[in-house]
Amino acid sequence: MKKPLVSIIIPTYNREHLIGETLDSVLAQTYEKWECLVVDDGSTDQTRKEIINIKDERFLLVELKRNLHLQFS
């Protein structure tokens, strides 16, 4: 039987100090058929840089131009 694709959605805002650890925990999973959409809700710190430093094509960065708050992320 074919394994289903699991989608992980992580909303973030100014979490430069936490996002690396968060994405590392996704990478540490034993199930490998996943995609991870990281929604940066207009961060003003280096959150984006931390996300793009992860070299795994299963991560997709969605950038919002300004902070629209969690319900829009």
C-alpha cells in the first residue's frame, strides 16, 4: 500500500530563536513522506534566514508581507 503524504503547517512570527529547533524536530521524524509549509507572518527578525538555511526540499516557506495574525496564517 502506498504511504500517504502528510502536510505539516507551522505558522511563525519573530521566532528566530525557536524555529531552527522546531524544523529540526520535523526532520527527526521517522516517517519520511511529508511536506512542511512554514508560514512566516511578517517577521521582522531573522526567522526567514533560519528557515531558508534548512536544505530540504520538503520545506516550503510562505511569506506574508506584514503581520496578519494567526487566523490568516
